[in-house]
Amino acid sequence: MPIVNSEEMFKKAYEGGYAVGAFNVNNMEIIQGITESAKELNAPLILQVSAGARKYANHTYLMKLVEAALEETNLPVCLHLDHGESFEICKAVIDGGFSSVMIDGSHYSFEENVEITKKVVDYAHERGVVVEGELGRLAGIEDAVNVSEKDASFTDPDEVQEFVERTGVDSLAIAIGTSHGAYKFKGEPTLRFDILEEIQKRVPGFPIVLHGASSVMPEYVEKINKYGGNIPGAQGVPEDMLRKASQMAVCKINIDTDLRLAFTAQIREHMGENPGDFDPRKYLRPAREAISEVVKHKIINVLGCENKA
Ligand code: G3H
Ligand code: 13P
Ligand code: ZN
């Protein structure tokens, strides 16, 4: 099964009232853990790679690992660049075999965002690659950029239709209250479903993307803290809110933090219980299994995409 783009996936997801999970990958165990669960549950899948992940693992290694996963699972998988910050990095991954890129122009003015997004769309579409843009700004940490709460802003529905028409993007990430990382809400979690609904009216049938959508699963945070970690006050997006969004226009839900927490929790637990172990296979195996458990849980309880591959 070759790497596919997300066009068909999103069409089916929009019509079917579910979302496709976009999971961040950084190494072999994470790729294996995710793809094994998607195969078991016959779920459509997006594997996404940030600039940081690409720098850490190397483009060629990541490509080969994803190719191996395709061969093993026989699933249609979309390989996506997460938070592309320039035309150059988008071009590099398109030339290097990715089927989807995000150009994150959310830090620019509207006009500059339109300009850079359109430039990427023109290059990508000629090569059968799809593009995700972003309007509005999430709080939290992405690579080296830390957006403070005061600089975060919700997506303005008035801008959406013009942005989509002028750029030709295939999907759009919006800001409705989610944020990156493990600390998403200070008080009661709320998402601006009114904004999502309004956007859905302005661009009917158009796929929307939710970043910062980890639920910060308490069992893993507790385990990390039990075994010497220190993650007090972490709070994620409630799963019922994500499920509701996936039944609306949200077709892609981004999850990284929950994978990181699960991976780390199992390694901490293993080392805590077996302090004499120094064989990486001994502690990476349970970490990989935890990734699988998280992905299964998301497919069934959050995304609703079981048996939709
Ligand atoms: O949105 C950011 C993702 O969690 C990727 O994080 O840039 O540290 O790889 P990263
Ligand atoms: P989380 O930090 O909530 O997992 O969000 C990940 C993300 O949006 C990747 O682009
Ligand atoms: Zn993101």
C-alpha cells in the first residue's frame, strides 16, 4: 500500500461524522505502536512529522520506517509535515516523498499568511500533495516557538472563506481553545463550538483540523509522578468535547502529548520496578505497547474511526 494523501480520508470523515487521528512520530517504537493499533482496528491514519522530529530522526530514516510500517500493515497512511514554518521545508518534504504538508502561517499577518500558503499550495498541488493552513493562533509550545496566552487568538470566522478561496488549501487548522502541550486550561475546560459552527456554515463540507487535542490522560500523568516525575496541574481537552468536534467539521485531530506521556510513563515505571535493567528492549517494549493502547483508545473513544480505513 503506498503513502496516500488525505483527500479521500477527509471526504469520508466529514460525511461519516468522525475524524482521522494525526499522531506525531519520532522513532521506530512510536511508529510501530501507532500503526499496529490502526491495523488492528482497521482505521485510517495520518503520521505526522515536525521539523524537530525530522532533525532528531533524519528524513531518510523516517521515510524508511514509515515505508516498513506500510509494508507490514497494508494500510493507507498519509505522511504529513506538522507545523511547516517555511516554503523551503514544505518543498523539501514534498520532494522527499511526503503526501501532505502544513504551512503554519498563523504567526504572520492575514495577507502574508495568504501569500505563503498559496505559494506552498501551488507547489504541492502540482505534485499531488495536499496542504493544511492555519488561521488563528493556539497558545502553547510548538518546536522552539512558545505562544503565550496573551498572544493566542481564536480564529475569526469572517476570514475563513476568503482564506480558503484565495489560497486553495485543502484543510484548515483553527483555534477554538485547544493548545499544545500538557497545560491546556487554567480553569474549567471550554472549547468555542460556536466558532466551529460558524466556520462550518461559511465553508460547508470543508475539513477542519484541531491541533493541541491531547486529553493529557490522567493515568499516565499519575504514573510519571508516582515514579519520580513532576507534572503537577496538567490538564487536557475532555474526550467528549473532541468526539463532539469530530462529529462536526473537524476531520483531523492532532495528538502528540498523550503519546509522549504514555511512552515516558511506561519507561519510568519499568525502571522504577526494575532498577537493574539496562537493556533498552526491556523498557522500550512496554513503552511501545503504551503507544498502542493510547492509539486504540483514541480511535474508539475520541475519533470514532474504527473500521473506516
Ligand atoms: O505541535 C507540536 C508537536 O507536538 C510537535 O512537537 O515540534 O517538539 O516535535 P515538536
Ligand atoms: P498536543 O500537544 O495536544 O498533543 O497537540 C499536538 C499537535 O497539535 C501537533 O501538531
Ligand atoms: Zn500542532
